[in-house]
Amino acid sequence: QLQASGGGLVQAGGSLRLSCAASGFTFDGYHIGWFRQAPGKQRELVARITRDGGSTNYADSVKGRFTISRDNAKTTVYLQMNSLKPVDTAVYYCNAASWRGAYWGQGTQVTVSS
């Protein structure tokens, strides 16, 4: 399973660090993504990191502001979010994917006030 945490209320320009702790599967065998879903909108990919952490990719809307990383020893993935904007307000979900299947975390709410 995946357990996301670290969300909250922050003012525009502020920072948050999300964490996603994994258990019950071979963490380093899975690519990990952070997704978000704002009210009335589709879930979208925010950032993704490969199994060994060697490659990352980001949505254009967060490039230069968000950083995804992982610690395979701690079976945890992080999303550092800087220079937050009100449009970043959403529920953030982590996802683990491989040829074996996929897991979703329960989501953590991020609210950015203007």
C-alpha cells in the first residue's frame, strides 16, 4: 500500500513537502508518480521518477518549482513543492506502477491561498 502525507494549507509562494511511504510490495521495482486532481477536473500527472531514481519528468506547469525524489532504502518517495500557486490546489496522489500492476495512495489535500 501507499500512504501519502504532508499536505496542508499554505500561502501562495510557500512550500510543502509531500511524502509517500510504501509497504507490502517491492518498492524498487516500481516507477513512482505523483498525480493531482482539482475539483471538477481530471486527475493529471505532476511528476514521475524511475525505479532507480535515475530519471524524472514533470508536467510543464510545475517544472522548475517541484522536485520528485525517492529513497529506496526507506521505501518513500517525496515531492518538494516550492513557489506554490493557487492553481496547485488539489488532492495529490502517489502511484506505483510496473508490469506487475499498480498501486494508488489515498491522497493528501494541498490548498494554496492567494
